[in-house]
Amino acid sequence: MASQPQSLVRPRPKWLKPFGSEANWGDAIFRALTLLFGLCVVAILGGIALQMLKAYRLSLQAFGWGFITSNAWNPIQDQFGALPFIFGTVVSSLLALSLAVPISLGIAVFLTELCPAWLKNPVAFLIELLAAVPSVVYGLWGIFALAPWMREVVEPALASTLGFLPLFQGPSQGFGMLTGAVILAIMITPTISSVCREVLNAVPGTLREGSYALGATRWETLRTVILPFARSGLVGASILGLGRALGETMAITMVIGNRPEISSSLFAPSYTMASVIANEFTEATGDLYLSALAEIGFLLFIVTLLLNIIARALVWRVARLPEGGRL
């Protein structure tokens, strides 16, 4: 009687069961190492949070939760409040995002759907080159070119046409919230447009061909097929741009006016959390002053984290929809 053929696959050792589904010790070690690398990122993030918590303990004891809701910022009298900086950071970033997303999406649609083949690579290269410009160069350009143009052309035009709105009232100074948002929008446009272009390029060609075969025009194909299919990726591109805007320091510091006040006018100077830390950290000689700046840094960390959680929740919501589904 012929013997039964033995299996060529070796049985998985029992000691590897706690490490997952790996079939040998090499895969198990690789899995453990990659897990360790991932945990290192979490540990670094937790270490940053703990260090900032330790640094702002004095400020928390002195002001409590009122530090977040207070408008006061007077280092001479040791009076500190973070509300103007939170307001300036959130408003400037969201305004920059509202300006940059339509432009970036238009650039991505042009490069993927409408641009001639001979022009596509040069235009894409020039747009991506904007991301390599240092932020201090953007700031200098904002001081000498953007701010005078905003003061002499844009802000008077907005005041004359939309001056009945509180957003566009007040003197035209050139340095203020609107100028800071514009320069942030310019800086995040290359990032958003590049990611949007890759997302649109990843849309299967069969969807375009099927839409054209059914008689749809190019605009109808873009509106009803391509953009709904790529919506989650486009939201992700916006998240990357928002992250860049929230953390930007030098460029917006040079043009936003650096005044810790809350104003309903976009022409008025403002301040951001990153800017106040960069401007005043070297001048902070008192322990309470340093602790207040550390608490602002922790708040910037929290604001960035919360906004990204909200944006990630939106991405998950879109991802759960069927392909091409609408919100």
C-alpha cells in the first residue's frame, strides 16, 4: 500500500500564536519590530504632551481654565489669556483653507482632465516648486508686495462693495487677518493641489469611458462621476493643507499684525498661537510668562489634534458611503 504524501507546508509552531498569523520566526520578529516603531510614534506624541503639561503647570495654577476664555495679555502685570491667539489661529487657517481649496481643486482638474500633454509636466513642476519656497521668503514677499497691494487695492475694493458687512469694515492697513489668510492660502495651495491631482489620477479610466459612452459631456462626467468617486481623497488633501496652515509660523507672523485682540473685521491685525510663541519666547524672563507660552503651545497641540479628529471623522463618513455616493 502506497504511503500518503506528506504536506510540504510545515506546521506553525505553537509559540508563534501570540504574535499573530506569521508562519515562522522571521515574520514574527518583523511584525514585532514594525509594531515597536509604531508604538515609538505614540510614545513620542505622549512624551511631548506630558512635557508641555509639566511646563504649563504654573500657568494652570495661576489662571485655571480662565486662561482659555480670557482676552488679557499683559506680561508686565502677569496677566495672560489665550483666547485672542486661539481665535487668530482658527480663523486664519479656516479662511486660508476656504481660499485655497477651490483654487487647488481647479488646478488639479485642469492638470488631469483638460491640460494638453505637452503642458502638463511643466505646470505641475512649477506648482510643486512653490512648496519648496521657505516660509520666511513668503513673509518677506508679503511685507514688500502683498501687504501694500492689499492696503491700496483689495481692502478698499472690498470695503466699497461689501462694507455693510462687519467683516469688511475698518481702516485698510495691509497687515491683518485677511493678508495672513491670503499668504497661508498661497503656501498650502501646492500641497492640496498635488494631492488632489494624484487622487484624480487614481480614478479608474473605465468610469470615464463608461460615462462618455452613455453620452455624458466632460463637465457631466467630472461632476457626477469623477469628483464623487474621489471625494474622500479630496477631503484628505484638504486635511493636509489645514495641518500646514495651523502650524505655519514665520510667514504669517510677518504679515498678520501681531496684535492680541479679537475683531470682527478681517482688516484688523490679529495674532496666532504659533506666532506669539515665536515672537515672545526669547523675551519671556519670568516663570509665569514662560508657563503661559507653554500652555499656548499645549493648546495649539490640542486644537490641531481636535481639528484633525473632526476631519478624519469626515473622511471615515465619506469612506463608508458606496462608490460615488453623495453626502
